[in-house]
Amino acid sequence: MCSLLESGELLHPVSDAISIVDFANALHSVMGVPNIPEPLSERAAQIKGLIGEPKHLVMALADGFGMNFVEALDHDSFVRQHIAAEMRTVFPSTTPIVLTTIATGHWPATHSVIGWFQRLREIDAVSTIIAYQRTADKKALSELGVSAETAFPVPSRMGKTDRHALHIMPEHIVATAYSNYWTGYIKQHGYNADHPQQAIEMVIQAVRNSNRPTSVYIYLPQVDSAAHEHGTWHATTMQTASVVDRLLATLADALPSNARLVVTADHGHLDAPPDRTHIIEKQDELLKLCDGPFTGDQRAIYADVSDTNMGAFRAAIHDRFGDDFLVLTAQEVKECGLLGAASLADETRRRMRKALVMSTGDAVLDYRATLDESRFPLLSHHGGLTPAEIRIPLVIA
């Protein structure tokens, strides 16, 4: 682990670089959210200074639009021309984890949303946390007695802004349990994700028509969707990145002089070659060493392994996958600070289980069949610690 970090093959989320936690706290301060821990960290204060105090604050989250995509754009592209800084996202580098970090201003160690799939003690089953469902049968967690406050233990700050708030996102996620949590139960406005120009037009009109200070959030998942379906460097994915870049340029040009556009991503992308996509079925020998199913993501897998079986589990992972994966105990994860510069909350410890199986590069463990989850093919992934996944832009215009 140490050699991989020292060589730069993997990047630690806690470093001298600006983190997305710094960004979140700076954003909340500009938004006028009360009771932000003061003083801001040096890096958060730096970001706040770059943003300034605009009357209209527009924050765009371009899902999956990591620095690898930014650096592949033309030199005169909007995003490359307006890069203010490079940041590091959190680990695991997956959307629900990062979005919850942005909403709360806390590391995953604290907010406890630490994977796409998470085992919840309240139902003794695996949940798809961002969908707010029991994974096996898609039943809403609310129907099973799990409140949003239990699923997402740390409250979102996004609804506490002293500005007029507007949240624009694809219509299929408007008013979902997670969207309601994330926005602080502020009404959301939907657009057709296949036509992101609709979202840009909605933002422009909202800002132009407002006499009050505003805080506008826009979620753009197009690059992430294209990368998962076609691969990171496929022509369709690169074209999608260029389209999003041009739409952001259109938005920046149309905003009044007293507005500021801030853009970032939740993570980047890294293809998973077929020979490094390892399928785990329900009767897999690895699961016989565990006291429950795998959870987490495909490059950051949580396993409930007893102390008695830990040695055998480590050996089995190494024998089967070589150096493609490392096995860390929960205590080692804590000592390494992989979930952030904070103590592990009790709920985080419970959800993490006993061990982390971590990809050391582009390899993935696809265990979705063990959870009765549909196995649609994903050509590109995220969730790990590689530079392609961890490096994200801060764009200010």
C-alpha cells in the first residue's frame, strides 16, 4: 500500500492537495449556511477567496468529469481555460459517497455513506443506498422502517443557505429520497437528461429573473453515463465531454456579471479490461470465508470476515488475483485514514464490516449477482484510488 502511494500509482484522499471536503465547506460558507466550523481550513479559505461573494452562485456537478477528461479536451476549451485548481475526491470515489460529502462538508468516515451497496443493521440486508432501496427486491427503505435520517446519518447543509435556492437535475431523480435529503427537502426541478441544454436554459432564466441572491445547483450525469456504457476513451464519451464543456461555456457567457459559475466533478473514470473484470457468483469460495455478502463498490469491496478467517481470506484473494487487490482490516483502513481525516463514526464501522478488498489499479470484482442485482455491463468504473479516479477539477468562471 505504502509503495503504491509513494510511487503515485495510487493517490491518498488526504494530502497537501485541495480536497473535495475543503471545497464543500468553502461552498457552504459562500452559500451563507450558518454554523460552518470556523475558521475555515487554509485550503477552504483559498477556495472561498477564488469564488468571492457573488449575488448569484451557480454550482454545476459534472458527474465523472475528472481531470483525465479535462486534460483530453482542446487547450482552448472552456473547462481548461477556467481551471482554478485541481482537487482530490474522497475514497471510495463513487457518486453517493462524494455527493454526501459535498452535502455535509464531512469525510466519509463521519457521514457513513461509504459505498453503492451498504448492509444496514436495521434490516439485516444490503441496500442500494442512493436508491434508498433494499437491493434484493427494490423495496423502499421507508417501507422497511428505515428513515432517511437513519440511512443518511449526517444532515445535509444544502437546504440551509440564506439564498434563494434552486436545484436542477434529471427528471428521473427529482423528489427521490436521496434528492430530498441532499437538497434539504427544497423543491427540485427536472430536465430530460438526454437534452442537457434544457438544464442550462433553466439556470439562465432562473438567474436572470431573480432579484434576490440565489444559489443554483445543476447536476449533469452525461459524461459518467457515457463512460460506463462505452468506455472512458470511446469517441462517444469524448464527444459527450465536449458537449458538456460547450454547454458550460454557454452558461458562463449568459450569466450576468454579478454571478459566479463553479464547476467540479465527483470522480474520474478508468476502464476495466475484460481480463481484469472478475465475476463473483453466489457459490464463490471467497464468500464461504465471509459472514455475509460483499458490499461497497467494485474497486472497494467490504467483506465481513472473522478474525479466524482473515488469514485464509487474504491468502485466497492473493492466490486468485495476485497483486490486483489488497486486503486491509477495518483497523488498517482506520490507521491509513482512507475514509478521511476524521475518526470513524460508529455507524461507519458497522457498515464497513471487517475488511476492505481494494483494487490496486483497473481490476474490478463484479459481485452484483450475489446480491440479485442486474448485471448490465460497465466498461468503465470508478471507486478506487488511481489518479484517473481521484483527480477532479475546480473550475471557476
